[in-house]
Amino acid sequence: MLPRWLAAFCLLAACAVGAFADEFRTPSISAIRVEWRAVLDQLRSEINTQQPAVASAFTFASQRRAPRWDPRSMPALVQLNAITSPVFPGIGRSPVPVLLPFDTASYLDARQNGVPDTISVSRYQADFRPADLFHAGAAGYDAMFSFEPGAGDGMPQRTYAKPVEVQITGSILTYDLADPLAGKGEPVKALAAQFPDLRRFIREGYVRYAFTRFGVPYVVSIQCLDSTPRPRRLACREAYPVAERFLKALRIAGGQPSRPRRDISSEIAERPIVPSPDFTYRPSGDIVANSGTRKRGGRTDLTTYSQIRFPLEKAPAFARSQSFGKRKPDERGYPWQDNFCEARSFEVGQCAAGFGHQGQDIRPGACMTQNSESPGSCDPKQQAVVAVRDGVLIRSLKQQAATLQVNTRNEHIRFRYMHMNPSSLDADGILNGRQVTEGEKIGVASNYLDFPNGTSLHLHFDVQVFTRDGWIWVNPYTTLISAYERLLRGRGRELGTDPVAPAAVAHAQPHDVIRPDPQEGGEGDN
């Protein structure tokens, strides 16, 4: 990230040339305050109710001299993290209380009474399989558990023949979206006493249970279809009892206080000043005519949701529809065109019709001579797909999609990659919990959709951000433009705007720079 004074200079330079009408902005993010005293009260109540004999293992008396955000002020939480971290590594990194289907008191009681570690922890998890994924970071935590067919006494029989995956997220950050569907849902009477504000709703392919506890937004979700049950497709009505069993089993499993956060305001995003000689793109929301559901258009979104590395290793790249519009681009794949709201059967709340593509198609561009060591050395079918940020992978065996999650002090965001071959991903260890670094190869652009050659050669890339309705798809187009500009080290030109004259850029003088206030403090970088 550029120093603030240099970013200010970049903005002044843009104003000086008077040609940057298409300014991109960073997202607005709200930070919440956790009611940690209430957490301690509930933890004490849970232990005394379930296993009074283990209460002596916890010290609930606070050290008054320590600030409330200092873990030393709440030694019981430090002790709790020490108990549960062998099962959920890194649980103490979460700045929000970690709620999981895990009976901590019974687990500790068993260990104190000599029950061997070889006994499966599933007995303490309401028959949910030990976590397929657990990841805690500076923004909160995410976990995924599985419920096997036939597991759980008293559970209704279901048609779906595979394990049901249940995800939970708790976050100190929520993204502020213009979201007409936000806040909807119905109460669940059977859980009203335990979760007074619980909402159940089906959105963007998931049944979701959203609630607030200790001031923190949590969402439990299961991917499903709002349809009749099928052996290979989980119906949402079959998911309800699994999710509700999960919710009933939630207990405080860890987490600890951190310094209070401040809301993050939207600002003008940093972009190169020097223009690219050839990179052009159509405006955000300008999808191919009549390609939207019910012929509705796209939705303009000039938000750069994250400063990412471009997901393909090399330029050139061609970001445009793989299904509509046959206008031939130039040899480098320009101009780009948005296809986030292109017609698909997927629910996308950010699109006017309520349905859309969820992401952006990206095709490796033609191999350019100047980018190749020798003629014929470049093969688009071997174009590397790379991690756009440091993060952790979310992907089970045989799945077609790989998701990269970023969980830092200032971001809680996901990036999904599709159409790479699942067998290759399995062989390369692209699986739940793997840590990757920005720029690390995680696959190659391919054409897999249910089977090899099921689609054209391209990468589908999309972005999700966490809200009080859970993970919501947002338009990645502007984020990708910004990332591609950094890859090229040049600013693209939106069609319909005038190119920037190089001489005009030179007239933006260093003495126009706004220097930072030496007293200005911050929360620190990611």
C-alpha cells in the first residue's frame, strides 16, 4: 500500500489532468464492539450448568489494572483458548467469541478423568464431524462441519445421500452494501428462547440463520436448493433440521478481546497515474445488451473491494462474457466488459433482476511475441492461476470451486475460482485449511464444468464480502480492473473517456503533495 502522502499526491495529479471521471472507491466497513463481560457471564453459566466439577479450572476474577481489551483482564478466556486450541488451532486469534457445536466443559471433564485423546471429539460436537475447516484471524472466525447421513438420534430421514456441510462465521467487521434484500427472514419458534433475534431465510443458494450474540453478527449457512429432495442435491427443507441441531449445540469455545476497532470509511482507491498504452474497458454495469435476466441491465459498482494481485499470472487477459456477445476483441483481449449480472439461474441480490452470473469470466489472452522467450513457448491452456492475496483455502475433495479467504484486521473477504479440474486440485493439495501466499500458483486456467471440456477455456472469478446476512456476492469487475492495472503498471481507459496526455501527468508537481499530520494515528495495517 502506498504511503498516505503519496496517495494524496496521486489524487492531486489525477485532479490536475482532469481526466479521471471513473474514480474507484474502497468499501465502507463497519466495526462492532464486543460485550465481553456478557461473554464471561455466559461461559460461567454454561460450565456450572453442564459440568460444575470443572469450574475450578477457570479464573473468572478480572485483573482490574489491565484494559478491558487486554486478554489479561479476562483470564478465563485465556484458559479456555488453551483448552480448545488443540482441537481448533489458533482459536485465540479471533477478536469475537467463537461459538461452535463443542461441549467444552464435558471435553475438559473427560480429559481430567483420563479419557484418552483417541476418543473422537465428535462425541462433544452433537455428532458433527470434527471441523473440516477452522480459521480464526483478526476479523473473526469461520468454521465448517459435516453431518453424515444417518447421524444423530431423532434426526429425520433425508433423501440427500452425502454429508451436509454447515458453515458458521462470526465477524467484527461487516461490509456496508446498498442491499435491498438485507434484514429479511422469518423467526424459528423452536429456537426463539436461545436466539431471540434469529432470522431464517434462503438467499443466493444457501439457507441462512442470522443472529446477534454479545453484539456480534453470526451467520450459520448450508448450501441447498429450494426444491424437492434429490439424492444428489440437498433440498433446503432437509437442511433445516441439520442447521437447527447445529445452532442448539453452539457453546463458547474461545476467542479473546482485542483493541477496539473503528469503522473504515470509503475512500478513493489507489491506481496508477501513468496510462496504459492499450488497456481499455467498458464501464461497470455495461453488460452485453439483452444478456441480463428478463433483459435487465447490469449494475454499476465502482468499488474496489480489495487491493488484490490479478488472478492470472501473466498479461494479456480477456475479461468478458463467455456466453454472450461475439464481438472480436483486439489481439490483447481489449476492451474488457462486465458480465456480473449476465443471465444465469443463480440468485444474486446485487443484480436488478435478482439473478446473475455471480462473478466475472477471464480468458487468457493471445500469446504475444514480446511476452514469450521463443515462438510457440506460450500456451494459454497452461496459464497459471494464482492466489490474489495471502489467505487460507476453502475447498473439499472433488469440488469444482476453490475459495481463498482473507481474514485481517481491516478485511473479511472471499475470492472464488472456478473451472479448474477437480482431480488436479485434489492432487495439488488445494484443500480446506491450506495457507497460501499472494502470487502462489494454485492451478491453471481450464474448461471444467461438471466434466472436462464442459465449458470454454477461462477462469470464473468472484468476490464475496461478509454482511449481517452472511457472505454476499459483489461485482468483482472494478476490483479486477484495478488489479490488472497494477499488473500492467498502467492505468486503463474507460471507453467514452478521453485518454490522459502524458504531458499533463508531468505537470502534477511534488509541491502539490499533502503531507500527513504527524499526530495522526491509525489502527495499523493489515
